[in-house]
Amino acid sequence: MSIFPLRPLRHQTDEQLMAQAAAGSDAAFEELYRRYARRLKGFFFMQLGGDEELAADATHDVFLRAYEARSRYREGSNVGTWLFTIAYNICKNHYRSNAYEAELLASLDAEPVSDQQIEVEMDAAQLDEALERVLSELPPPLHQIFSLHYQEEAEIVGIPEGTVKSRLHKTMNIIRKKLKGYKVKS
């Protein structure tokens, strides 16, 4: 008799699936892959410069690491947060290997921050389009912080809250400066 519920895998929680995967169920792990692979690939595509092949490789790397560490998964932890923490660490290692992140962050920390608020006035559709364009031009670490703040669970970043707020403030100032010429129609 199995210690796991007999419900179909698609009806089980992520945590139930992870417990089964830790006990050796490849089918449960495959269900987790099905649930998270697309989101992770999208995350990597955004964070690693829009390189689809690199995003696919990084996604497979997340699942390889998760599979190898499945027995060390802490029961009760959020599976999505755990997987995105692995993903964030892969991105961080990628940036470090390119010596890109340290140089960029040092230059940001040296840049003075203006508290001046810039009103952005323009048609909502144009603003969305302009924002997407500006976000695509941001260096990957800034795009990542912005995306994590607004699209994913911020706790996976693994840096102090003050640092996240400071970097978000600087990122928003860059966006404001690049969009200052647009006006919203009333």
C-alpha cells in the first residue's frame, strides 16, 4: 500500500509531488517539470539576454539540480520558491562568470540618485510599448530585479531588502529618464 494519495498527479500539490519525488517517483518529478518548465524558461529568456538556447539549457540545469537535491528538499517549503531560488543562483553564476554584474552594480552604486519625480503622460498603450522597450534595454541584473519585484516572489533574490529597494529606485530612475518625453492623454 502506497503512503501517497491515489489522486492523479495533476491534482496534487507541488509539495505532495516533491515528497513523492524525494521518495523516488520520477512521474511526480515529471509533473513538477510540466508545471514549472515554461515559467522558468521565460524567466531565463528575460534574464539571460533573450537567448532561447541558453534559456533552455538553464531550465534543464534547474531541474537537474533539483532532481539531484530532491532528497534534501525541506518538506513544507514552497516548491516554486525553491526552484526559482535555484534559477536565480544560476543567473547569478552566469553574471559572475562574465564579470558583468560586479562592474555594473559598482557603477550604479557610484551614480548619484535624483529624488526628482518625472511625470510620464501618454496613452496607456504607448506607455506599455515604451516600457517594454526600455525594460529590454536594461542590463540583465537590473531587468532581473525589476522583474522579480513585479512578477515573481521577491524572497528568492537572497540579498538584503534595503539593497533591493535601492536598486529598484535606481532602476526606476533610469526608466523615468528614458520615458520622460512621453505624455499621458487625459
